[in-house]
Amino acid sequence: MKPFMKVEDQHKYLFNMGLDELKKKIVFAAIKLDLFTQLEEFKTAKEVAEKMKYDVKNTEYILNALTSIDLLEKKLGRYKNREISNLYLSKNSDGFAGDLIIGYDLTLVSTLSDQDIVEAIKEGGKSLYKDKDGLEAHKMYGDYTSILKKSQRIGRAKEICELVKELPEFKGFKKILDLGGGPGLIGIAIGREKEDVEGVVFDTPETIVITKECIEEYQMEERFSTLSGDYINDDIGNNYDFVLAIGTLNFAKNNLDVVTKKIYDSLNDGGVFMAISEGLVEEGTKPEQMVLGWFPSVLKGVDFHLDQGQVSEAALRSGFKSATRKTINSTNGIVDVDLLRK
């Protein structure tokens, strides 16, 4: 006779995956409905629904659902944002990240259905970008500069800037390069911490249009300039004291020796190269966020993974004298910070 089974607590996550997907859909819907902007102070579901011209009963249901996942609080029939929602999900906040959250999902997650996964496993990867590198590989993700801009503005720029300021060489930096810097806000943040530093942001021609707008927005035109192209094949400038490459050398995975040698040659003696990337460990199975983040592309035959130490090993072959590494839990997940000194 077949026994009745008991689901142990440590296994319950398997049975709750469907709810996790539903949570995401509810939060995305609430962002699109602009509910969080309405709830910086306590209000009833009726007050919100009438102002926004929504169905009252269903508004109450979604507010209850948002309360159940701790994005709202409810007292005596009235709802209000919790601190995290006020900070990141209300459009009145400078830290509003609703478009970033949805945009990231649309770029990396929602484009891949479970049936897509099934077909890819059965038939292999299919992509126009398979076996491509550099700019050609980068095109796979389209234009996500606006997502990067928001990410850098609401935390990433400050986070990286603090890492750079810890460097003993920081006080001597006169010229820096933000390689693959996207909108350039990280380089600009570093420039604002040191008034005598000049900066260059290098990225694709399409991205540099936005970079120039950011430089103007932060009134850094006199100290910051741009270069565009493919850093595998094109000139990246010279006489730098510091080169920063964040999450970009993945696109040069098959040409790391070429790129790190180019970075080495661009630095002054005693210059510092900081590379920040995922650094996969445990036979390519951790960190979870990075393994899953690249999953949609690898199924299509485009592998941008970097193993831990891969960048620093190439840099040492290119002539750098020393390499040190630390692993941090950043806003973008667990990443390696590799420091190479010329």
C-alpha cells in the first residue's frame, strides 16, 4: 500500500514557486497602476480607487495582497506604504525604481518562457549572436542604457565610488577611465569626490549619446569627455591613473588578453585597474543571482560567464605586477572586485 507523504519545511520552497511568480505579477501591476504613489499616507481602498477611477473591491484585494508581502501596512481598514515602498516604488521619491525593476525583468527574464527553455534544452541554442564577441555580442541585449542610468543613480554609483575612495592611490588620481561605463554616472560620482580629476567614459556610440546628456546634467563638461566604439578593436585613450570596468568584460570573454593588455598600456606607471564582475565558483553553479542572470543568454548559445580569477589571470599575463581580490555582496548581487596594479 502506498504511504501518505509529508512535505518537510526545507522542501516547501518547491511548492511555493508558483506563488513567487504571482507575487512578481502583483507588484508589477501595482507599479503600473501607480498605487504606491497614492499611499504615502494612510488611505482606504475606496479613497484610492475613486481617485484613480479603479474598481473598489479589486483595489482592496490587491492592497491586501501587497500587505501580505510586506510592501504595505494596514490599520483599521486603511493602507500605507512601508518604508521600502516609499523609497523605491512611489514616483514621488528620488529613488523610484519601479521602471528599473520592470525593465530588468523585461530585458532578462520575461523574454524566456518555460517552453523556450524546454526547446533550447532539446534542440540547442539559437541566436544571431552565437559565437559573437565585443560590440556584436553586446547588441543581443539591445538598448538598456535607461535601466543602467536608473541603477547607477539610485545606489550603484555611490556604492562603487566608496570602493574607489578606499584605494590608497585614490588621492593621486588625476585621470580616470570608466570603460563600458554606460551613462557614466559612476565615473561622474568619482569625479565629484575629487575636484582635480578628469574622466573619460567609453561605451558604444548609441550609449554615449546618453552619457553626454548625463555629463551635462551633472555639469561636468569641463572635466569629463567620452570615447565610443568597440574596446576590443578601438583606441581607449592613455595616461590614465585609474581604469574601472564594471560588468563589461563579459563581452570580451574570448579576448581578455587583448583587452587587459590594452588597459595595461593605457595606464601610467603605478596605475590601478579595478574590474568588477560575477566570478563564478563551485564549478559554475554560484553565485545564484549571476548564474540565473546569464541563463537566458547561455541557452541561446551566447556564453558571457566569467569564472572567478579569469580577468585577473589575463591581466597578469598582460604585464600587471600584482592582483588582489575581494568578494562583496553588492546591490547587483555577489561580485568579485579584482584590483590590478601596474
